[in-house]
Amino acid sequence: MTLSIIIPMLNEARALPGMLARLPLRGCHCEVILVDGGSRDDSVAIARQAGFRVLETAPGRARQMNAGAAAATGELLLFLHADTLLPPMGLQALQAALADGKHRWGRFDVRISGRHPMFGVVAGLMNLRSRLTGIATGDQAIFVTREAFSRIGGFPDQPLMEDIELSKRLKHLSAPACLSLKVSTSGRRWESRGLWRTIWLMWRLRFAYWRGAPAEQLARAYR
């Protein structure tokens, strides 16, 4: 099955060169589309100079990923954050996970790169929670068949929790394929805001979202 990798970005000039250089594209029949949401640094130039296709849209990760999906030609869609690295053979693993039709979507386990000694524990709890709930976060590199993505209407156009909402809708079609292969995502969010403060904030926002709080209100609290 053909694959499209969609990468939303915003001011990712520092992370992009390493991330693009480490995309495991050898032997994979796939396309890569980067979608910029108004970067003020050299993100667009870096991606284009590396030979990748770049679209430009209004800001908003959900909006950017939907634009990339609309332009993509693959039967499978992989949504990859610009600060996240795929494991070797990751693309082949996700294609195999969706090949039999039992699963319509899935995600990888995650590890957090950085110096904090608790990052391993945090990542382990994220992976466990995802397996128990069937809910994936964008850090886990969500992948989905085009048919399933179109059937649920893509990502909801909201400023936060778009990955949670997408997972909830996809669960009505199938359980996720939970790959034990690990993507590596940057720990910069936890390092810049404080580990425990960030964990508390995210749990509080998720609980509020579960209680029905509007995503726009939660996005203001997140910022």
C-alpha cells in the first residue's frame, strides 16, 4: 500500500535538518509533504532545499495536517511531528500492521529524548495509557488508512486535542494497531516548562476536555 508522510511544522528550522536526514525512506514507496503554518524562520527554505514538497497554510496543526492529507496520494497516511524521529523499519512495520484490514489506524510507542532522568518513566506511562484507552497522541506518530481518515472527516478543526478527538472517532472503526517500535520525540516541552508542571497541566486539560470543555478554552490555558 502506498504511503504519504505528512509533517506539520512551525518555526522548526533547528530540528528539521536532522529529522529530514533521518527519515527512513530507502525501499519505501512513499511521498513526504511538509505543511508550514506561517514559520518566521528558515523552515520552508530548509525543507525545499532538501528536495521536499512544502505546502503553506494558515496556522493550526489540525488545519495543516488536513491540508497535507488533501494533497497526498497515498493509501496510508502517517502524521509525523517535526521534532519526532521514526525508528528503522518503522514505515514497513506500519504498512504491515494495516495490511490485513483488521486495523484501520495505529500509532508507535514513544521515547522522549533529553536529559531528565524521568523521561523514561513518562514515556512508559504514555505508552501504557495509550494501550489501555486506545487513544493516541500526535507524539506517537499516528497512521491511518485514507479510507478511514476520510470516513471520519479528518482532524477536527480545533486548536488543541485534535489528536485525542481523532482517536476517539477512529476507535468506532477499529482498535488501534499499537506498535512496540519506538519513535523518538523531543523533550523540549517538558524541559522548557518543567516536567511536573507540564504533566499536571496536560492531565488537567485532558480531564477538562473529557468533561466537555471547549478546545479553544483549553488552548488558551495551554499557551
